Amino acid sequence: MVAATTSLDTLCINSIRMLAVDAVNKSNSGHPGLPMGCAPMGYTLWDKFLHHNPKNPQWFNRDRFVLSAGHGCMLLYALLHLTGYDSVTIDDIKQFRQWGARTPGHPETFETPGVEVTTGPLGAGISNAVGLAIAEAHLGAKFNKPDEKIVDHFTYVIMGDGCNQEGVSSEACSLAGHLKLGKLIALYDDNQITIDGRTDVSFTEDVLKRYESYGWHVQHIPNGNTDVDAIANAIALAKSVTDQPSIIKVSTTIGYGSPNKSDTAGVHGAPLGEEEANLTRKQLNWTYGPFEVPQEVYGHYQKAIERGSQLEAKWNQTLSSYRNKYPNEAAEFERMLRGELPNGWDKDLPTYSPDDKGLATRKHSQICLGALGPNLPELIGGSADLTHSNYTDIKGETGSFQSETPEKRYLHFGVREHAMAAILNGIAYHNSGLIPYGGTFLVFADYMRGSMRLSALSELGVIYVLTHDSIGVGEDGPTHQPIETIPSLRAIPNMLVFRPGDGNETSGAYKVAIENRKRPSSLCLSRQGMANQANSSIEKVAFGGYILEDCEGGSPELILIGTGSELDLCVQASKKLTASGHKIRVVSMPCVELFEEQSQSYKESVLPTSIRKRIIVEAAQSFGWHKYIGLDGESITMKGFGASAPGGTCMEKFGFTVENVVAKAQKLLS
């Protein structure tokens, strides 16, 4: 049993509440209700359980805390400030939601040290937490020894009604229960209020029964407003359950302490205002002014600094002992933590000549994974129930990550695309050197888009293996033919989108993707085979676009730009046009984003502004290509959805043939 609540506990809890009230009032924007209601659970968790070091937010073996209900971020900022993190001063609290502040409107890992996960879209945080717990379990199984544990920490989450309503959390928590992630503990803020009012207008299910059916350990605390010892005892019990993730439903009052706005939707996402803030001070017997925190509160919270320093020092001793006993494992572990790739990791990436059999790039991808696997032990990933279509397995490896085999690195996500992407983000957020990848059909990127966008926003080097990339899919028809998906992915800032045109370019795409640890990569791969090109290479992919074939003597009359399986159409059309006396250049553009980042002189050398006759050939919508073809150019692209027919028939009927490329070129040249 944990000691009962004291008056100092109450002061510490009300400090969180009033910092939230004052910050939201000053910015005239934000969500005070959740931090006011969740203050007791936040305080209890951070004061009595959370292993962290405020003076070293990146200490590896810290517990991870995820505020899945990210709109209530003043709870997190208050806790970071009160426990002594240099990243959140009282001035930062006063600058809540302002330009350049380290206290943005939702938590962002890249803005605020101490924030583990970029949250905001509801359901994403708890799903990321599943990835964090998978990373901990995998690394623990991989590196821990019976006499030395160097990976041993918990993942804690505070989530709300909105998180439990979003489908991604259901997907991820179902998988977490199956995997028996015993070090994942979620506190569910059951305040029964959302923006539209009371949750009973749309949400009346028994959440704990749902989680119980997932295989989670469940508890309920009826009075989360003041019963700190009940919260503490529940967390302690959850920690003792090692073969199930845990959820603790904590019934709270949103906006607790506000006489007129608590337990209403009005306190969810709007300031209390000065008058109601003063009434709240009286209600809570808070005799301090705006942004004023009693010194005894700081003194109590900041005991976390000494505790954290001792915890880290003890872990460093364990690591030192581990290093002496297990030098090889320690060297690999510490290399991964530094984010360094092993020497020779890319030495077995395959290269091809035109004499080699043309394969689908999804098959080239499988060959790449097989080549990378033995040399890149940090590679971890899988597929959303499409292993034998995506070819995402690592050749030579047996078994997969299951509750009894967490040392394995192949993940069966089931038919859960969105959860897969969110979990991959969580593995990347763990900052332990793991390189996560996940496969599905390209068209199902639409299921994952929210988490893919967060990969890009949060600078997470997740690798998305997206196969069946065009109408070449064939008989599955337009529901499975992603004619608009590639252009839409290219619109996401900081996302690298690759559409390799042969085996060399597929190897090159993997090389760039692995090396970019702060940029996600989407590898858009074909179902159908394609020829290997004479002048492609791994190295050229890093330029994004390059001259694949060029004319002899003088400048070209026309430039053909191709990607993916359509690249060879450009090459074959160029041969016919050259035989007719025309001067043709073929440009391969496997990654538009990388091409855009080259010097102006390089881009001019590939696509001279003086040569205005250009044709882009890609079995997708033309969106985004107009900057390269201009007013005088032409595109052979998709104008609408595809059709159900054999892949070759679809390509022919929609104009993706050598004959059509030649015809369009001749018309443009004339």
C-alpha cells in the first residue's frame, strides 16, 4: 500500500491545475479541462513511479511517458517544469502556444526535450506507445543477460475518451494484448466529456470489457479527483502484472475545481477566463497569484532530479559491468544508441545489368531485405498480413516477434495498416537505433496517412514498403490501383517517395532510406516485372533524378522522364525515336524530393530550361509533374481510376505502351 494523500500532495496537484488555468488564460487558447482533471494521476505517476532524469531527458533506460490526449499538453508541460526540466521554464509556461515557444499547442518531440512522442491526433499516442513497448521488449530479449539487465523500463500512457473512440487505438491495443506487453500501462481519463458534450450522445460501450477481451489487465478507480493512494496502488498492481498490458480507468471530473465550468464541454477547449479563474482559486483554496508556485512544491517535485541522477548512475554501473562481461553485445548496443550504422551494412546490396532477369521491384525489395538483414541487426519490421505479397520477410530468418519470442524482429501486424504505421513510429520514437519498416499495398497508404504524416513531422526514419504501385496490379481493379497515392505522398513535407525503375534503383532506394534516420521513406514498388537498365546504379538514386540515356552530339530535342515500370517505356521509345533521326534524352526520376534538393546547376544539367519539349510517363495522376513539363510538355499519366483486367491489358488500354510514347513524342516534335 502507498501512503495516503497529504496536504503537500494536494498543493502539488493544484499547482498543475493552476499552471494550466493561467497558461491557457494568458494565451487565450488551449485545453484546461484535461490537466485540471488529470492532475492527480499525473502527479502520482511522476512523483511515485516514473523513472526519469530531468537533467538528462535522453537517458536511455528511463520510463517513457506518452500523453496520448495531446490537447491536454499543459499537464505534461507543468510536470516537466515542476520536476526540473531545463526545457520548460516558467517563462516557457507563460509563452504557451506562442511563436517559437517550447510549449506548443500539442506536444512535439522536436521542440521540447522531455516530450517522448508528438501527439495531437487522438489515438495515435497510445498506438505509438505500443511501438515503444515492443522496442523495449525486443531490445531486452536481445541484450539482457540473466545477471545483467540493461534494458528494463516501462511505457506509461494517459489517454482519454477520444483516444478510445479512434479506430487506430483499437487496432494497436488488440495487437498489444496479443503480444502480452506487460510493461505497457495506460491510465484512461474517464471524464465522459468531449467537444460535443457528454459522451453518452455517441459512446456508451464498456471500455474495460473491450480491453479485457483484448487480453489487457483492467482496473477502475471511481474517484480520480482526489484519491491519490488509490491511483498509486492501481499503478503498483499494474506493474506487478508482467504478462498483460494494463489499463486503469480513472473516473475524473474535467475542469475539476472550476465552480461553473467543470464537468462541461465548455472547459474542454477554451480558457476559463479571469473571473472563473479567480473563483477556481477560491474553490481550491489556492492563495497564490498567476504562475506562482509555492517553494515547497518545487522542493518536493524536484526531488526527481536527485532520484533520476541516482537511477542513471546505477544504470551506468550496470552498463559498465555488462561491458566487461559481454563486450561484443555491449559494443553493438552502444553503437545502436549512438545511431551509427555498422561497418559494411550495405556491402551486399545487389547490383544488376541488363543481362539479369527483370523482376518486379517488390521482389528486388525482398532481395534487398535479405541482403541487409545479416549486416543490419537493428532492422525490425513486417507486414499488415501481406507478407507473401509485399515480400517483406528477411530471407533466412525463422519465427517472428511473439510474446514468447520477443527477440525475433519480424512483426505480424495483422490486417491493421494504421496501427502498423503508428507502431513503427513508436519504435522509432524509442531512439534506440532500431530501424523500423512495414509493408502493405500502396493503395492502403490511405489507411496509414495520419501516422505517415506524423513520421514526417516528427523526423522519424520509418521505411514504408508499399507494393502493387499502379494499374499494373490488374484484376483486383480500381479499388486496389493507387492512381493518386504517389502524388499525394509527394505532397507530405520531409517524406522521401521512391518509385524505382529497376533492381539497381531499388537497392539505391534502400541505401538512401536506411541512411536517412530523420526522414521517412515510402518505397513504391511494382507487382509486374521490369527490365534492368544499362546506366542505372545504386549511387545515382541519391540524386533523385539523373540522365539515364542521352543523345549523341548536341542538345536533345525532347526529354522523356520516367519512373517505375514506365521507365523502360521511355528507354524503348527513345530507341525508336533515335532511329528516326531524333535526339532524345531519357531521365529517370526515382525520387522527386531528392532531385529538388540538388544544386541548381545539377538540375539544369539534367533538365535544361532551354529544352521545353518534355514528356513525363507515370501510371499515376499527373499532379506535381507540371513544374517539370511546363506549358510545352506532355504527360502520359492517369486521368481517372483504373479498371479490372489483366495488368498488361490495363497498361495498354490506358496508354502505357512504347507506341503511345512514340506517338506523343512525334506529335510534340512536329
